[in-house]
Amino acid sequence: RSFLLGVWIRPANTTTPQPIISTPDQSLYLGLADSEGTLLGRVGNTSLSLSASPEQWNLVGLAADYQTGQLTLFNGLEQVSRELGVEEFPHSTNKTLLLGSDGTHNFTGLITDVRIFDRLVPTDVLFYRTAPSLLDETGAEGATYVLR
């Protein structure tokens, strides 16, 4: 079955690894592999990587197309694809998904606008807005920032 995971992240450059979305057994994994910002996407034994920018907003995601057999990892409009064997496609929709954790490691930074689809969607659905911004609600020094 095809699927698409998309999420805005703003990673802090402090720890490694940093899971964004993962199954407990990590057979499905989207996260940062190191403090340099290497974005890793994995389904089964098939892995892809791109770079992500620490301390900046990144729209990242992982998509699997059951029709073409392609696994695609993206950061904004940059993407890499690789053939994924049919036997590696997740056949169960009853798996637990962990957000910001893989059960051992935790994501350090901000995560927002998590989107999980059980099909592929047009890019305008995923890219419906620009990067989130942190706005100072009061204008005062040391103010609380609200994610918009």
C-alpha cells in the first residue's frame, strides 16, 4: 500500500540520532542520522539520505509508491528515489508510529504540521504553506513564542 509522511522540522544541532517518525522496530524510519543534519528515510532494508539544515525549518518526508515500487525521501523540493521491493512495503496499517522518538532516542528541536497519508497526494496538498514562523506575541524581550 502506498503512503506519504510529511512534516515540518526545525532540528537543534545537539544529538544523534534524532527520530522524527518511526515504528518501534524501525522498519519505517524518518529522522536525522547525525548532528550534521543527514536526513535518513528507511523502509525495511532500503535507505535513502539527504541533507537537512539544523536550526532552520525543513519540510521533510518519505513516500512509497506501491504502483511504481519507488521509495522517495524529500526535503522541500530536493528529493532522492530508489526502487523498493514489494516484499518491503508495509502490509499492515496496524503498526504503531512514534513521533519524535524511536523508543530509545528523542528528537531535539521543533516538529509541526505532521501529515500522514495512506496514499500519495499532490504536492500542493503537502506544500500548502511556507515554513512556520516563531512570532513574538508581545514584542517584549524574553517573550513567549508561539508556533504558527
